[in-house]
Amino acid sequence: MESKSRTYGILAGAGTVLYLLLFYLFDRSLFLNGGVTWSSLIIYLAFMYKAVVEKRDAEGGEIEFKDALKPAFTVYVIANFIYYSFIYLMFNFFDPDLIGLQRELMEASGLETQGQDMQMTLMITFFAFVQSLLAGFAFSAAVAGILRR
């Protein structure tokens, strides 16, 4: 079952990358839109759901909370690792001009960016990934709690 969770995590991460690339190809500014980014969690949710339901069905239709949490969180961690790797590559290698576009969009919305370092370094990306795991654990716990029966 763990290999299925890993597979679903890879599929969720790849699906998220493709989803974001569609917006990027359509309009680069949409790629940076918070609504687009947050809506990609639907892809995570679909694969987390599939992993937990398959685990539950394999165990006779009902599982302990901790046994439902593990596949859900595994999917989240792998998908999010792929997502943050993609973001790092986009900002640093594929389209470094995204930093300038991000600054312009933030200033256009009234946010002050003067003097802020907007670089997407490896360390910043890593810490953002680690921070996201806290919310991801809560998200996974909610999925596990709902689907364990």
C-alpha cells in the first residue's frame, strides 16, 4: 500500500505541475495568482482520497485514524516536494523574470515591496516546504478523519 501512496503522491505532484503550467502558458500572471495556487490543492485532495479509500477497502472497509493518516500524508508530502521543486526551478532556471512579474503584481495590489529580496533561494524554498508540512498534516488529518469509516 505504501508504494501506491508514493505513486499517488507522484501523480498528484505531476498533476499540479501540469495544472500550473497550463496557467503559465495561458498567462504568466495567472501562474502567480493565489487562487490558482490554492485551487491546485484539489488535485492533492483527489489523490489523498484515492490512497485512503484503497487502504480502507484493503482492510475490510474500516481503518484506524492513524492508518488512514499515513497514506494521506504520504501523498501530500511527495506532491508538495514536487511542487516546491518545480517552483524553485521555475523562478531560478526556466523563467527568472517571474521574480520581477511577482514584484509588479504585488505593487499593483498595493503591497510595498521596496527593499524586499524576492529571490527564490534553495533555503527559502526548503523552509517554505517544511512550513507547508504543518498545514499538510492538518489537511491530511481531516481527510483521514472523514474517510476512515
